[in-house]
Amino acid sequence: MTMIKLHNTKTRKKEVFEPIDAKDVRMYVCGPTVYDRAHLGNARPVVVFDVLYRLLREVYGVDQVTYARNFTDVDDKINARAAESGRSIGEITDETTQWFLDDMGALGALEPNHMPRATQYIPQMVAMIEELIAKGHAYAAEGHALFAVDSWKAGYGKLSGRSVDDMIAGARVEVAPYKKNPMDFVLWKPSSEDQPGWDSPWGRGRPGWHIECSAMSYELLGESFDIHGGGNDLMFPHHENEIAQSCCAHPEGEFARVWLHNEMLQVEGKKMSKSLGNFFTVHDLFDQGYVGEVIRLVFLQTHYRKPMDWTEKKAGEAEATLRKWRALTAGIEPAASAAAAVLDALADDLNTAGAIAELHRLAAAGDAAGLLASAQLMGLLTEEMGAWAKGPDLSAHEARLFAARTAAMESKDFAEVDRLKAGYQAAGLEVRMSKTGVELVPGSGFDAAALELL
């Protein structure tokens, strides 16, 4: 069996992955808060942990791996969006949840085995909070329930490597008179009449963010499971708080054994932000003519623990690579298994960059069957994602430009040729002209609608 090694954030070293039960490998990944379209940064952990999910299924068997990724569908951002739009919260979360699934599916991500919505697990959250209060790890105050950080000083801060004093100094903690300690965090908070709420021992209210993942992972995966993942922006306070409340509520378990965190995403070398005008949703990129497979390959060219830079140049190169690989593997049956070198690279802490280098070697060697099987293990070159590479039928436009050029050679008036050529280039087509014909090649920003203007 392939030996998988993963960098465990908790121990700060790469370790041989040994599942608690090789017949039931369990992974939980923090999912989105569904109030709007997923931005490009939201997509990175989805692709990263999709590759890990595929690797685990390859090594342990499809039926031996359980993957859960949640949806946070109760949140103040959702409440604000509902108030702004006049739409119901349920309508907004249903719509945005489906948007997320559609966009991530277009990136080639498999759907997890479980996709729990927070609102479906309110009773489990209330029960966990009651357990924490009964064990002296939480307390009720003014309609709130709060976790008492002082009750678990020995373990708090170990994941992020911070002391409680450092966290108080560096965190934006809410100063509230009902808190015994500034670091105590909300497990339950009261809801006004116009906010979503559920009955609880502390009054009508709604859960805090951190308790959601603890309750859902416990319900679906048990008090101990193998892998917990997410972006490194979640390490503190979200994951730190998850560990605290889960270990205190269920001390018989160890919660997550291995923690994986992916680095953040940049755009053209800068942090993605609305103020810089470089903030993109995944759907924005689709609208700009980029396709999911190209976006996925750009993501996988950078190791998950390094910052990933999205650039137009990388996207263009990724598209050219995929077109070449799809041409090489057209009509070919994949090999019985992925190439050992590709599998070994992925098993070495998800070294996707190394695995892609191996794909290039397979392509250079002409091993189409091996290339296809290996790429598909990474979610590339699948039949479901291949429609874009077939491209539109541009033969009529090619004939039109060729006829215009032929006429221009006679009349010496190239105005129409220049007009058509400029129009095709503006539409995102590369114009290749020779003595025998014209070829129009779609680029990553190809816009078919623009051809109607010609």
C-alpha cells in the first residue's frame, strides 16, 4: 500500500499518515458561509482537499473514505443580505448553496459524502453546549452561552502555537460585560424578532460560528477522526476554538488527529481584495471565458502550503498544456492505474506541482494511457470536463477570413482583412494565417458572443 505523508499543523512536521481505521478513513473540511458567490480564494481549499479525497480513495478504496464539508447557513452576513434584498434567508441560502456546488463542480471537485447545513444540526449544537456547561467549561450569561477559555488552558493555543496572553494581545476580541475573560467565545447568542432563532435553555437564539463544526463533525465522524482541513486563516480562532470545545465536551476522543491548512491566494502577485480591484468570484472567471479545468490546473501547479498566485499568463499556459494533453489522449483508454511517480508525488504531502511535472514527462514520452490515468487521479482530463477543449466550430469564420485575404491579394486593399483579424483577436482568438489557409485558435479569454459583431 502507498505510504502517505502529510504535514500536520498540530505537530509542525510531516508524518506518515496512519488512519484510526483503514476501513473507515474520515476527513472533515470547513466549508463556506453561503451568502454570495464563492470567490477564488474560497475555491482553493475545495480543490486542495478534493485531491486529498481522491488520493485517499485511491489508496484505501472508494467505499472506505468518508468526507464531510459543511455549509454555514446561519450567520450575520446572511441576515444582512436578507435585510438588504428583502428576500428570505432560506431563499438566499438555498440559491447560494447551489451556486457553490455548481461552481465547485465546474472545477472538477467531487461532492463530499456529507454536506451538512448548520441549520440541520441545531439540536446537536444545543446538546453539546449543555454538555460543556455541565462539565464546567462553559457558562450562561445574559441570554448567551460562552466557552470559558480558562477552563482548558493546557490545550488552548497549541494548534496555532500562541499563548493565551499573545492571543489576547493580537486578537480582535469582543469586549462584553457578560464575559468572564476577554478570550471567552460565544457558543450561543440571543436573536431579535427579525433574526433567525431557535428555542434553547438560554432563550431564543442562534449558535455561534465555532460550535457548528464541532457538533456536525461529532455527529457525522465521531469523537475522533483522521483529518481536519481548511485555509490557514481559520487556524485561529476558528480551529483553535473547535479543538477546545470538542476536546472538553468529549474528552474520551482526540477530535482530529491530523490538521492540514492551505495557504492563501493572490492575484497577479497581490493579495486579492475589493479595494485593489482584483477580487474575483469563480463565476466571474467563467464569465471572462476561463474554464474550470484550466483554473484547476493553475491551482495545482502550486503546493498547497505555499501562497498561490493567479495570473493570466499562468492561465494561458495551463490552457495550452491541457489542449496538448487532450489531443494526445483523444480516443485513448486510460491505463489500469496512475503512474507510480505521480502517485508517489501526491502521497508526499500532496506535492501536486511534482505530480504535474510527472504528467509532463508522461506526455513527452508519448505514454497517453499513463498520462490519462494519472491526470484523472488529479481530477484532470476527465470526460465531464472536456467539452471546452473541443472548441466551437469556427470553420465559417476561417473561410470568411481566407476569402477576404484572397480578394485582398488581388485588390491590394487589406482593410477588410485587418478589420476581421482585429475583431477575431478582440474576441480572444489567435489568428494563424498561411498560404494554404486560416486557423482561428480560442484563447483563455475567448468570447463567442463577440463574433456576432463581425
